[in-house]
Amino acid sequence: MKVTKSIFTVAFSLLLASLAGCGGEKQASVNPNAPVDLTIWTHEDQNRTELEQRLIREFQKDNPNITVNYVTYPSGKIKDILVAGFAANEGPDIFNIEINDEYPFVVNGRVAPVDAVAAGFKDQKALEDAYMSKMLDPVKMDGKIYGLPLELTNWCVYLNKKIFRDAGLDSEKDAPKTWEDVMAVSEKIAKHDGEIITRRGFDFRYPYYLISWMPMVEQLGGRLISEDGKKAIVGDEAWLKALEYMRDFSPAGKNLGSPTYTAARKIFDNNHDEIAMSLSGLYQEQRMAFANPDFFNSDDWCVIPYPQWAGATKNVPCHYYGHYYMVNAQKSPAQIQAAWKLLGFMLSHSEDYLKEVAIVQPTKELFESDTFKNMPYSDVFKKDLEAGSVVYYDENSPKIDSLLKNAVESVMLSGVSPESALADLRKNVQAVIDED
């Protein structure tokens, strides 16, 4: 993974010098009973808001000196609001956004290292031991941990057994293990009205290419960025094979799927003979149970692992992504300590987050709990998560994801050859990393 230390906004650049030393290293003694006011900024999620506000009320009963102001913002706006807040020295005490947007806050010294003791652990080793392997890597720098996972998500394949039967397939024997299988099975399942697809066998998660398409390239030995961070697009053969697959899958080829259709995960739960296989996370089960309880409670669906190429050089499941709660390093030592104490309490309720919000916090305790084990096919998600790796993240990842989208969709929708799409992608991604 490329680790870059460029500044992702002009405002941050101007502030870094004045805020040097605000990296959470304050060692001043703290009166644990002194009044403390905390503010949390997070993205909107009604079910999670209800849970977290309840947990905050419980926390405040035992810590009456700590007052918590819980503020939510739309998911699409919170990043810009955070940047503006930090630039004006008015950022919140606690916040969370997606890791690819949070990472610059870590690199630029804007967040405080986790106070493991305040968060309820004996020390940092005990904190790290509480989580599944690699789950804290995205927020670890120079031996310190800078965030605690609110949720980490990976995608596997939801499969409709009824549609398989209708197409003369056995959902166990014919469930695809390889991308070659996905194509072959989709050809048997797909139905068309002229050029319009009325039933898809499978379709991709557009436009989440870094998460769900890059693994196809990596399975064949390709890389987005070279290990030294200097060269874009490594392993042309892998890239071309993955792009050729998308061309063959698209309306320009066998007409099996397209970014222009309704997202597969949005129609899978309907069970209306529209899609046989869809990529989604464990959270989809809760959505299915709410939207279509009869289907959820039936034996007509299952979950299978993320496919691999028949000629894969290594096993690469779908990348995982998620949010980490972080603490503003510019706050006082008392606020920082209280913030980690609050977060430690909230996130110790991982089973409540899973049951009430379908959020997976990758703790060993949760993965060993009956709550997790009793969720259908949770073992499939766990195995892929343990074998997987986090999505590419740095301050350039949104821009690079957009470039991947342009490359893949130009092949699928505009008749651009895989070779031309790859050449343009290489040039554009190289320009992005050269800016650093």
C-alpha cells in the first residue's frame, strides 16, 4: 500500500505548523472528576443514533462530570464539514468517517493516539489482542493506534437458490467458485427482452471498484501502485484480463450486466426473479429480514465466498472497508482522556451494534459470540475477512477510484479497448501519485 504524507487540503497545510506537537502526546495530569464537555460528529444512521445515544446516557450516569453532545450529518457532507471545522480550530472531540477520508487526519497529526487504559484496556497490547488480526492496521502508525473500529465490512456473494433451480442449476454443485464460473452460470440464468436484461445471474457493485473489482486484478498478481509507491499499474497481463472480463460481461459482449441497471443488492431481497447473485455485506441480512421476512426465513438463499480466478496466483477476497472513531489531538488532555473513555465504553457493546444496527466490529469477543455465530453464513464472511485486506486508502483514493470507474466503464459502455483503457488509466494514476 502506498503511504503518502501530502496534505489533502490547503487549510490543513496552513495549520500543521501551528499545531505541531498536538499529536496526543500531552502528559499533563488530569483530574478524573473535573467537568468535561465532549462533542461527537458522525454520519446519519437512525438505528445507530438511537443505540449510541442510549449508550451515552448509560455512560453519563456513571460519569456525571462528562457531558456529551451527539451531532449527526449526512454521509455525503460530513467530510467537508470536518475539514472546515478542523481548519477553523473548531473540530469535534470525537468523529468518524470512512478510512480513506480519515487517514489524512492520522498522517497530519490531527488525531490523538488511543489512550488504551482510558478505553478500558490494561495497555496497548491488550487493546490490539482484543481485535482480529490486521483490523487495526489502517490506523496504526509508528507503533501507535489512532482509532477504534466502529465498523468494518467485507462483501461476499448472496445467492438465490430458487432462481438457480429455475435455470436447471444446483445451488450447491453449481455455485460459482471462480470468475469463469460466474460468467458461465450467468449465461445460463440471464433472460433478455431484446437487448434489455430482465434477469441477471450476477452483477458487480458499481462504482465501488477499489473495494470489489481491484481484488480481481490482485488475484492475478497485478497491483495498483508499486511497493515503493512510485509506479502506477503493475502487471499489465492481470489488468488486461480483468478489463477483458468486464468487456465480455457487458452489453458490448455477452450482455450479462451493466452499471446502468438498478444495483443488484437493491433488488436481491425482493426475490422477484430479477437477480440470482449479488455482492453485499453481513448487514444485508438485517435489511432482507426487514424488507422480505418470508424470503429471509426461507431456505431459498445462501452466501458463498468472493470468487477467485481459476488461474489466480493468490487468494484475494473482496477488500474490507469501514469507519474508525478518532479523537481530536487539539483538545485538552482531560477531553482526550474522557473521549477515549467514552469510546471504550460504547464500543464494548459490539453485540448490541450487530443486533440492532447490523454493524460488525472486528473484535475476537464478537466473532466468538453466539450473536455472531447465529447469523446465517457469518462464517463465510469471517473466513473472507480474515483472508482479506483493507481497501487502498490515502488522500488520493477517491480520485483513483474515479479513474478506475472511468477505465472499467469505458470498456463496458463506450467500446474502448482494454488496451486503450489501461494506457489511459496508467497515465492518469501516475499523474496523481507524481503530484506527491
